[in-house]
Amino acid sequence: MRSPIIPYGFAWLEGKLVKEPREYKNVLKVICLWQAGKSFTAIARALNDQRVPTRNGKKWFHSSIGAIVKRHLEENQQTEGGPNGVQ
């Protein structure tokens, strides 16, 4: 059973969660800014200033940015075999 909430940057295709190109480029932008040391609030402000659209056309908030970063970190843990990259 799939989750009723599809994460920003992804879409359901043939029963699988896949990257949605138009949104995923913004996910990468968020991750780059976060890795450069920007706060969630600063990233949200930058996206709003640049008029980067959210999925629903509303403003970006720090909580949305936090969810994107959290998902990114969780994906990396799964693909690298754990928090230290070791299984």
C-alpha cells in the first residue's frame, strides 16, 4: 500500500515512486543550499524570493525544507547501508 502523501520531487508511476523532474531540480537546489550551511528558514526565503513554485502554489516554509532534507538523509542512509555507510 502506498502512502497517501507523495513527497515533493516525486510522483507515482506504475506503482513506483519516481523522481518528478520539474520538482526534483528544486530538491537538489534545497540540498545544495543546506550543504552550504544555509538554515531551513533562509532556504525557504530564497525559494520564495526566486518564485520557485511549491506543488500547491503556496509559499515555502522552513518545515517543508526540513522534510525535504530529512527525506534526503534517510535515502542516503538506505543506499549507503546505514549512518556510517556500513551494513
